Amino acid sequence: MKNKSDNNNTKYKFIKGIVFFVAFITIENLTLLAQPEKPNIVFILADDLGYGDLGCYGQQKFKTPHIDKLALDGMRFTQHYSGAPVCAPSRSALLTGLHTGHTPIRGNKEVLPEGQWPLPQKTETLMSMLKLAGYTTGTFGKWGLGYPGSEGAPEFQGVDFFYGYNCQRLAHNYFPEHLWNNHQKQFLQANSGTSKKDYAPEKIHLKALEFLENNKDTSFFLFYPMVIPHAELVAPEKYMAGYRNKFLPEKNFAGVDSGDQFRKGGYASQPESHAAFAAMINIMDDQVGEIISKINDLNLEENTIIIFSSDNGPHQEGGADPDYFDSNGILRGYKRDLFEGGIRVPFIVSWKKHIKPASVTDHISAFWDVMPTLADLIGLKLDTKTDGITFLPTLMGRPNHQKQHDQLYWEFHELNGRRALRQGDWKLIQYHVSNNPAGNFELYNLKDDPSEQNDLASRFPDKVERLKTIMLAERVPSDTFKFASEINPGGSTK
């Protein structure tokens, strides 16, 4: 029979257990509250980098150790697509979460003397979405979505800090007369006349690093749309020296070194185009490495997700030689093509202790998936409609929870118009839309034929008709970006 002392001991142990349990729960809650609510986000976008231009995607002629390390630390996507085969519409798809049948900017439309056709006022962008969630936003590099002072300029599209080129045409030149610091034009006196001393990619990079330092105690979104490795092919001598005479025979490019088009979009001459391209890739890789090092030095690596990609396939401008470097790997096509080589791009996501290292996924995704994915990441309910599907389940190692696209759609308004649709393994492509809106269809099975060498349209006419119906339904007409057949119905535009 228990005595009074035994009962008191039992009560004491019970109360002690409750206190310990409550204390444990309280400590757990305090620990959770102490953790940052939202991860920092860094999105690095290379310019015209091909699917095969990185070591981790098969490049053999030069090395990209920092980007390869990013892939080893995170996840590499093998079937990710850019928004379009050229700059402005690709960025528009990325920032708005809408494919080129819906996004406001569907082509490279110039506004002279400087800039491109603007995103409309009140467009929901990644920046405006993240600002509503408490993020500080910075964009460093090439904008191309609204001329200075327009409604599409960075300061009117949710960007807190901007430094770089407003105009993607002027971004062709790496020793420019000026850059933009927010809405202020900054003249580069060291590049006056024909002088070439201030290499813009280096100046822009320092501003991106400064943004990280200045916002280390806040939740930030760093959008870094690099101008490398787009033409012109120019790199400082300290980089050129490492590649000179290594990629023979060299390719000589005679460009614009004076006159009306000098620093107005014309590419500079380059007698060592191969060496210059490899040197620029080296610069890009070093700058990615420095961004990662800065994040690590600030002890932010466990709370920063880093994404790396390219805006479209490899270019053939300014002396570039993608065939020499096998820049598109096994894929057919280049920049401006809607074959895989023009739109399938590298895509790497790294987040220490969250994404499984050295993981690879064949999940089919595209730029318009980034907006819903980032919203999902920070627990934000989107108030705007997108064409995207969150791929956060894939990143978090839950492929069974990953939704799939019914189809992906692209359109392109240069070169007589082009359209493409992917549904599962099938891809329908239409070239010369303006000349023949009802014809010129090609059909490929990407599982069996990733290089798109065997047109199956004549063998599967019913499949062509079904995909054609879906393709036409994916497009909402645009008042600004029209195929020529829409401007002049029934007429040829040759």
C-alpha cells in the first residue's frame, strides 16, 4: 500500500513531466519562430547560353567548374524550356508566368533611341509578387522590357534596385557609353570616344555583390540577367590570355569598330572568336562562383535558393561558332529556332540541406513555372493566373506529388512566324506561319528522336490535327504582336 510520500512523489514526477513537455514544445516553437520565414532567392540568367555549353551538360572543350559544382550541390533539369527563342519574350514569360501565347511581350520590338516595347502598367511580375511578400528586389544586367521612363521600366515593375542595360540592343556592346543606375543614366567616361576600359559585365557584377551585402539581413530576390555570353565576343586580356591559340583554326569576325552603329548594337571585330567565347564563359562561371561565395561568406547558404538558367539557345552572331563548341549538344537548332536547340536550356537549382545533392530530373518544365514555384516556396497564394505549374515537389524529392503539364506552347514573330507545341513526348512545329497559317507542320517524337531528325507528320495526320487544334487554342490574340497573316488576313507577306 502506497503511503502519502509515495503519492507526493508520483504527483511531483507527473507535474515535472508536464513542465518538461510544455517547455519542450515552447522551445520547439521558439526555434521555429526564430527561423527565417522566407528563403532568399537568387536567379542567374545567362544570355544565349546553349544546352551543351556547360560541363555538367556535356561540354568538352572548356570547363565550367563553379556552375558544375552548383549542379553537384543541387538538382539538374534535363527537360527545361525557356520562354522563347529570343531575349525579350523569354524574359517576359519568366517574369509573368505566362507563355508567349499569353504574355504581354511576345517579340523583340525596338523603341528608339533606346529600349524595347514595355510591359504594361500593373503587370504582375516575379518582383511585384515577391515585394508583396516582404522581399527586397534587385535586378542587375539586361532588362529589355520597357524603355527608360516607360511603364515597363524596372522601377515600375517591382524592382527596388536596378543596375545595367535598359536596352538589350545596346547590351550588345560590352564597353558602353552608359549604364543605368536605377532610373539615372550613368555615363562611363572611361569608355568615351573609342576607349575601352570599363568592361560592363564587371561593373554590373560588383553591384550584384553589393546588393547581397546590403540586404543580408532581409529577405531578398536577386535577379541577375547576365549579358554573357551573347555577342559581341569581347573579354579582358587577363581572360583572353588563357585561351589564345587553344581553339584553332580561329574564326575571324569583321565587325563594327567605328561609325554610326558603333556602340549602337553593332558587334565589335574579333579575330579570335573561339578564344573570346571560351573566355566569356570563364567570366560567367567565375561570377557565378563569386555569387555563391558571397552567399556562403554571409552565412546565408541554408536560407538561399539559387537558380541558374539561360534565356534561349546558342546564338550565331558576332563571330560565335556554336557548331565548333557543340553548344546545343544533340539538339537541333539555335537561337530563334523552335526546335529543341533554340528553347531547351540548362536549368539548375541548389538549396543547401533542402534539395538532394547531385540529383537529376527529367520533369518537363518551362520558364512560366517559376512564378507558381516561388509562390509555393514561400507559401503565397497567387492572385494572378499563370500558365505554370509549381515544380516544388520535384525540388523537394516528392516526384509522386508532381503535377504535369497538359502541353507547352511557344510562338515567335520573326522569320515569317513560328509556333510549337509539346504534349508529352510529341512535339508539333510550324514554320512560316505568316505565309501559310494552315500548313507547314512538322511532328516529332522527342522520346525516340530528341534531335528532331524524323518528321512524322505524314505518318500520323490525325495526331497533327489534334495537336494543331490545341496549338491554335493556346493563343490569345495580341494587339501589338501579330503574325502577318493577322494583319493582312488572306494575304501573303513574302
